[in-house]
Amino acid sequence: MDSIANWLSSFQLNQEMLFIAFVMITTVLLVMTIGYVVIGVNSPLKRKLAQITTGEKVTTPAKNTKMLNTLESLAPLTSSKSTKERESVKTLLMHAGYHQSNALSLFYSIKSLTTIVGVMIALAMYVALPDNNKLYVYMAGCIFGGLILPDILLKRKVKKRQNAIRNGMADMLDLLVVCTESGLGFNAALRRVADEMVISHPDLADELDTVCVKIQAGKPMPEALREFIYRTGLEEFMGLVSMLSHASRVGGSLVDSLREYTEDYRDKRQQAAEEIAAKIPVKMMFPMVLFIWPCFFIVAIGPALITLSEAFSK
């Protein structure tokens, strides 16, 4: 035991050993990637199950299908074991507009690819910059960036899509009021609004089209609208759903309810715009102090200071 302890205490970690360790890790990742790709593309079990399920001979998939299957085979590398985290990522993908059944596995596959690329970049930096003092910080940053980059891009996509849908709600409500006042029923008016907003607001038009399809399939209108709120994550429009549900349940006028909600929503948008405008002077103070005022003082006081310095020098 003493000899083993002495050997461990004399063991020192140098750059050559770190280089060997990174080479080993990269090699293992590459081998696992190739293995997952080969197993995902040429899995006899998957082919047999598909043949049993469909009862037909499975044909060779197209190039896009092969690519998707290959990409999905990388998902276990970074897939989370926590059910709560997987559901959270699935909800974010739904809010971003990805409703495919394999969206979660594709996301984790892309995350695996970016992580492998980060490891490759870190290894290349280790080889190219062996004497840099902050080399290990840069390497860790590359690996960590490759791991969290898909999450950041997904959250930005969700925020961008929600803002696009939120900006189109005012036009949707106005068109819905016009269509219902002209004599169309709510379902027909919703379909007409979805067709009219395909070019200006495609994300909102796609969601409205889904609502119309669900209503035509026999689902109640309030439930279809609640699912619309759940798919988009825009909880602030739950009041519209409650108002329409109440009006349809008690037999009230949908036109009057929509007109009142539209006026209230327009007032809220105006108040939000006024709040943003009120914050602008405070936000402009910092760039003015840092960039504008120094230039102003240089132009206003600079010539006088030069003249005084020349006078005192004589």
C-alpha cells in the first residue's frame, strides 16, 4: 500500500498526458458516433418490427429519411434521463413550432453533434496553442458552448415565434370582428381569418388552421382554443378563451364579446407602448454619459484648454 501511495503522490499531470487524454476522449466519441450511425441506419430489428407492423415489405428509405434516422441515432449521447427535463424540452419545442413526433430526439441529436464539434475545437486549440495560459479555459468554454448552444437557440426561437404570434393577434381580432359582424359563424370566420393571414402572419395562421381542423373534427370550441394557448405558451390570451366560452355557454353575442375584448386589448397594447416609451430616457442616459458627453466636452472645452496650455507655457 505504501508503494502505491508513493507512486500516486509522484504522479504529475503534464501537457503530454492531457493531450493523450483528449485524444482518447475524442476517439471514444468518434467510435460511439459511428456505431450509433451504423446501428441506426442498418438496424435489422427496426426493419423487422416495421415489417410486422405494416405487413408489407419495408422498402429502402429516401435520402432525407436516412439522414433523419442517422441523426436520431446520436440522441442517446446527450439525452436526459429525467422525465421532467425531457417534458420541459418537449414543451419548448412545441412552443417553437416543432410538432413532429421525433422533434425531441432530433433536438438531442443536434445537441450531441454540437458537443462533439466543441470537443474537436478544444482539441484543435490544444494542439495549436500549447503555451497559452488561458488555454484550458478556452477549451472548457468550447465544450460547454457546444453543449448549451442548442438550448439557447431553441429559447430564442420560442421567444421570436411568440412575439410574432402576439403581434398578429390584434389584426386577427379585428378581422374576426369584421367577419362575425358580416354574418359568418365563428368557425367560418376563424377559417376565413386563417386564410387571410397566411402571408402577413404565417405562424398565427398555422395555429388558427389547427384550431379550425380540431373544431371540424368534433372538438368543442373552448377546448380547441385552450389547446391553442397551450401550444403557443401565450397565457395572456386565456382571458379571450374564457370570454368566448362563457358567451357560447350562456348564449351571449360573440360579436359584442369580441368587440369588447378587441377594444380592451388595443388599450393594453397602447399602455405597453407608452411604458416602453417612458423607459427610453432612462436607457439613453448610459450611452449619453459614455459616448456623447465626452465628445461634447472635447469639442466645447478642448480649444479653450489648448489656448490656456499655450499661454501658460509661454
